[in-house]
Amino acid sequence: MIESFTRAEWVKLNGRNFRAEHQCKKLEDKMLGPFEILSVGSYHRYCKLMSPAAWKMNSVFNIHLLERYKEMDPTKQVSEIQADRND
């Protein structure tokens, strides 16, 4: 069953096709986002997302790469965690 998305809905993007900036891709987040859907393409096969301008890439993605965002507040920013160093 293919999931159907609507405009102004919040989704997360599967990061499997993105190159990680860090050395270990295994430790990167698997899902990126949340992103707001700006428009839905014909036959509901792709969606245009409001992606960051720093990405410098096309913001249209296949719906197979999208997952519905399940949190209550999509504007909530995740705080970064600093690891303790034992030097």
C-alpha cells in the first residue's frame, strides 16, 4: 500500500542516498527532517519539500523516501549532544 501525503503535512526524509559529512555513515541519523510538504506531484508519486537552502539540490523526492512525521511539534529543534572526552 502506497502512502498518500497532502500539502502542508510534515514528513521525514530517508537519508540513505545522502553522503554523510562524518567518517562513519553508520552513526548518522537514518531519517532527516522534519520537512513541510510544499506540493504533491501528479499521481501522488513525489513531493516537493521545504528543504534548507544550504543543500543546493532539487527538493523533489519520491514518496518511497518519505515517512510521516509522528511528533507533536514539528518546529521543535533537536539539541546536539556533546560526548564527554577522557583525555
